[in-house]
Amino acid sequence: MKGYKLVTLMLGAVILTLVSCQEDLMQMNENPNGANPATANPNLVLSTVLTEAGKTVVNLGYGDIAGVMQHTQKDGWAGGHNLYDWNRNNSWAGYYGILRNNQYVYERAVELDQELQQGVSLVIKSMMFGLITDLWGDAPYSMALKGAEASPEATFPVFDTQENIYRGVLDELEQANQLLSKPRAEYNSTIQGADVFYNGDPAKWRKLANSLKVRYLMRVSDKLPDFAKQGIEAIIANPNQYPIITAPADDASMGFAGISNESSWPANTRFDASQSNYRRIKMCETLVEALRERSDPRITVWANRVQVPLVVDESLPAGTDRIENNRRLLSPDVLVERGIDINDISQNPDYVGIPPAIPGPQVYNMSPDANQAAFNPHVSWVNDIYREASGPLLRSRIFSASEMNFILAEAALKGWSVGNTAENYYNAAIQSSFTTWGLSNQFAGYIAQENVKFDGTVKQIIEQKWIASWTAAAEAWFDYRRTGYPELQAGPFAIRNVLPVRFYYMIDERNLNAANTEAAMSRLQQTNFSEVDGENSAWSKPWLVQGTNKPW
């Protein structure tokens, strides 16, 4: 018995030791620096959601879509930017990644009864799903973000139609408007430390929610004209219930911390010793000439002057090719010898853009440097401010007073009741843009020009809106798609001879969620320009432009 008791005591001690070790191991496996999803403050994730959303928008508008909309061209690694060569594979993984984190913020905010966080997360959800359907068309929406359920329907989500996504986005923005309707002091929480857009001001987030509603209502105005008209008129008629962004001080924009490449303006040179990413971005001839024709002072903020203008002078001796007084002097025979037509170069003394989708953009305008990302002194690079990691004008621009006023100008031109004339809204839109770029004192002279004064056409409204969308070119793309303006021509080396209207569905989605992707592709309208690709083409039309004869 004594031996038995001794063995029992020893076994008990071992068991206690094992249990104690297991508890210690469990404690050791807890990351002391990590957040527990069950108890974390949603603001810890909200800050990442907001910054990633801001970076996504600027990476579109200053990236490849700036090439599509002919704000810029690249003279190195230019296929996606200049030629629309997207390898038939545009990934939305990053967009849904933001949405998953945002969904966590929303669900935790519901648990904690934090209406402010709920409202903000609904605004971001609506904006991101709006972007997804703008870019791709039909997409997972109603069954998206439910992977934790592990059901077949959640694992392989159906693609909602583009129309239903827009309607869902508008409904959720209405919910956000209600959640964000209280004064700041009446909320039981704050987002001040996490909010890189509005420093925790619910009134400004409410204006953004309603402004996005106006954007998406105008987006669907050709397909659902009565719905869009009624929606926009109801918002404008009741500013107390539906405040909107009307002044640049309320613009939804995000600055950059500039403490790492990830927190900095894209293609900056502070964290890129080679400066290659900055150097490959040059101004596009299309935008440069639109600005020069109007004597638009915004060009001085967005672009550098050419370092060395070209001057072809018939009076020069044959064989002349020299730098003099910071100009490159050429006799005409030099061009002939090199097989260059004089009409294929630019002798502008101030700003020169690279024409869209040309072969060899790195050697355009007789560049002495034939390398990709060329040190070409004969074309305009983007302004030196875009070398910086951060700065007062380096902002991701989500929504602006300029955009709102252009939308209302278009609505007024349609005859909708929006409280003012198309001309007044048009003028206010341009004035807002000038204020944003620090040029408010030059607005009066600009708007007085004959080729800038309002001429009563949607063409002029959208062209000016396109100019004002610098670094936010995705909105200009969506406007071009539904209106056909500005009347851009694809360059000679583009992979199609018209501009694309959507992104391709990604290969992973087509492989892993094949049935639902195939169903979505079957709802696209094939065109003469999409035959090479088949249904899943950047030139197949989504619902938004089917039957509209837009943009081509």
C-alpha cells in the first residue's frame, strides 16, 4: 500500500507538472505584441484599413490608369501603363483584403455599440465595392467576406450583377449617413488617432458618404435615369439630412507620413536610390497640350519644364547638332539623316509630353538616352514635388469639392433640379481645383478665356473634370466610359485601337471559382475589340455601358 501510494503521488505530480507546462506553453504561445481579435479595439485595424484604401486609390490614379487616361506615359517598363497590356490578369486580392479587415472593424464596432466606427466602415466598404464593380463589373458582393462560415456558398461566392452592387452600395451609404448624423460629442467612441482622412470628424465622414452617393447615382444615370435623377435631387433638396462636400476644406484626401517606402508617395526618390520609378513617369502629350491650349497654370504644379528645348533652324549649317544657351540647335538635314519627320518631334519651349502608346517612348524627341526610364532632357518629367516622400500637395484624393461641382454641373445640364445652374457649378468646380493646387488667385484670369468659359456642353464639363482628376485618373476613366469624353485616341502601339473599359478577371478566380466566374463572363457584352480575348476582355462591356454606344 505504501508503494502504491508513492506511485500515485508521483503520477499526480507528473500530471500536475504536465498540466502546468501546458498552461505555460499556452501562455508562451500568446503574442504579447499582438492584438486578440476577440477583444481588440477596432481602431487598431481601422487605421490600416484607411491607409490601405488611400494607397489603393492613388496607385490607380497615379499608376496605370493615368496612362490609360493619358495624363502620363512611361518610358520604361511601359506595357501596362501605355499599351493596356495587363496580361489578361488584374487581381482584386488587395481590394478584398482591405474589405476583410474593414469587415472586422464593423463587426467589432457592432459588438461594442460604436456607431461612429460602424458608419466609417460602411463608407469604406461602399467605396471599395464601388471601385471593384467600377473596375471589373460583376463581382462577389452579397456572399463576399463570409469565408469563416466555410459553406460552399461562402467559399465559392456568386458574382452579383453590377447593377445590384451599385444598388447595395447606395443602400449602405444611406445607412452610413444615418449612423454618422450625430455631433462628435454624442458618440461613445472616437477614431481621432486612427483617422488619416478627417481626424475623427463624423460630420465630414457624413459628407463623404452622401457625396459618394451622388457619384454612384451619376455613374448609373444612363442606365437608370429616373432612379439617378430622383436620388440626386433628393440629396440636393435636403442639405440638413444629406450634407455633401462642396468646399476644398472638406475634401476626402490622405497625406503620407513619409517614414518608409510603404508610407510614402508612390515612385518617390527618397527610398529609391536609383530614382528609376520616378524617372520612368513622364507627362503625356494629350494632357500637356490640353493645358497649354488653355494657358492652364496647373501645369506648373504638375510638370517640369523641358530642360533643353529642341530648335530646328533652316539657317543653320548642315550637320548642326549642338547645345547653345540651353537649347539644342538642329539643322533639318540631321532629322532627315536619322529618318525623323519634323512633325514627329516637339519644339515647344516650355512643356513637352510623350505621345500615347508610341514605340520607343524613351527615345522620343531625340533623347540622347535610349535606356528605359531615360534621362531625356527634351520632354517634361513630372514635377519635382513628386520626388518627395511626403508634402502638402502629395495626397491620395478620394473625393473632392471639384468632383462634386462637376457632377452637379452635369446634372443641371440634364435639366435636373439641383439648386443652381450648370455654369455656376462648372465655375465652382474649376475654382475648387485651383484652390486645391494653390492657384486660387489665378482662377479669374483662367475662367475668362474664350476656350474656358462655359459653353453649355457636357463635353466641356467632362474634359475639365478630366484635367482636374490629376493623380486621381480612375474617376476620369469611369467618366470616359459612360460619356465618351474626353475623345481620347489609342496610340499606335496600344494592343487595341480604342481604350479599354474594364479590368480582366484574374486567373486565380477563374481557376478556383470557375462556375461563378464563367457565369459573370457570360453576362459581358463582347465587342469587335474583345474577340481576340473572348468574353473576359478589357474591351468587353459590363452592364453599365451595354446598349449605350459609349464610349465607342
